[in-house]
Amino acid sequence: MTKNRYDLLREIGEISKDRGELMTKLKNVQKENESLRNQVDMVQREADYWEHQAKSYEKARIELEKDYMQLQAQLKLCIGTAP
């Protein structure tokens, strides 16, 4: 009978040890998850920034193209080759 109590106590100790190891692993996974979420947020902010930059550059390119076409037309008028 006494041996069974010791066996039970040993098993409880092993279960507690396993539970502690699982909790440690859980905490590590939670930390890694938080780190990955932060990285995803950072990448999303960078993507938003570069998308905004691309749109700004496209608007500037269109304006420059309009200016170029106007200057070309004025040049043709000046040198007398306008249709």
C-alpha cells in the first residue's frame, strides 16, 4: 500500500514537471507569435508607404509628361513647324 502512494506521488511530480515544460513552451510560442505579429505589422506599414510613394511618383510622372507635351507644342509653334 505504501509503495502505491509513492508511485502516485512520483507520477504527480512527473505530471507537474510535464505541465511546467508545456507552460514554458506555450510562453515561448506566445512570445514568438507576438514577434511575428509585430513583423507583419511592420511589413504592412512599409507596403503602405511604398504604395503611397508609387502613387505620388505616378502623379508626378503624368504632370511631367503633360508639361513635356506642352513644351513640345510651344517649340513647334516657335520654329514654325506646327500643323
